[in-house]
Amino acid sequence: MNIVETSVPDLLIIEPRVFGDDRGFFLESWNRKIFREIGLDLDFVQDNHSRSARGVLRGLHFQNPNPQGKLVRVVSGRAWDVAVDLRRSSPSFGKWAGVELSAENKRLFWVPPGFAHGFVSLEDGTDFLYKCTDFYQPADEHSLMWNDPEVGIEWPLEGIEPQLSVKDQAGVALGQLEPFA
């Protein structure tokens, strides 16, 4: 397993060992012992699966209180995945990091509690899997504005008109959020 640090501390790109031949491939996407050895002692309580058409932009979501850590990956298609640090005490507060996740590159992205998270699907039929460290609490969910100029996310939208839910269209600017401690 290869761990790639991002420009934002605590956000990690994880490249699993892939064993492949002409029949296909095998990889471990989660192994408690190995993750603990690399400093991620995680207890997942919920798995989620979403499918999106090209151009669907989901996020940027977070729960406060009851934040969720998320280990995410794409098993079909391609997505640009983004996380924004919402921890006021962090030197990287308001900063973002992004990574392309795809069925082809098999990367995982670790998004710790205290971050807003979202993605845009770059292909039809993009299947996105999330392992979460806390249960979904609808009353605690909030959305950071996906195109907040203060955050300045560089979405790869050439030729794409983002499709957002009503909830995500109503996302709030960073300066109007109640950040984490």
C-alpha cells in the first residue's frame, strides 16, 4: 500500500496493492490491521454507494455535530473528489485538496472528520463507495457552497454543466459556516 500525502494535512490518497493478470485483479480496499499500522485506527459503522451520471456534482457535505470520516473510492467510472478543511484550529482551515478516483486507478481517499466532502462525476455510471466512521444524521448535515470563491476549488468542468441537487444549490459560503473547533 502506498500513502500519498496531499497539500492539506490529514487528507490522504491511498494506493492499494493490486494483484492482476489476464483474468482480472484482486485488491484489499480495507484491512483494519494494515490501516492501523499506517496510523489510521478507524471504526467504520456505515457503507454507502452512489451512482451518478456525468456532470453530477454532489457536495460539499459535512455533519456538524457528529462529523463523519469517510474512506471513499470509485469502482466504476471516474470522479474528481474534493475535501475542504473546516477545522478552525487547523493551519489549513478553508484549504482544499482533490484527487481523481477511478475504476482504473483504484485509489482511495481518506477524508477525516471535520472536512466537507464532495465530487463531480466525470463519466456516466460512476459508482462511488463510502465507508463512514459515524452514522448519517440528517439533522446535522450541511453543505458548503461548491463554488465558493473564498475556497477556490479547481473543478475539472470543461464541457460539463454541473448538475446539483436543490440542497447543494443552497450551499453556504465558508465565512457563513459554523466550523469545527
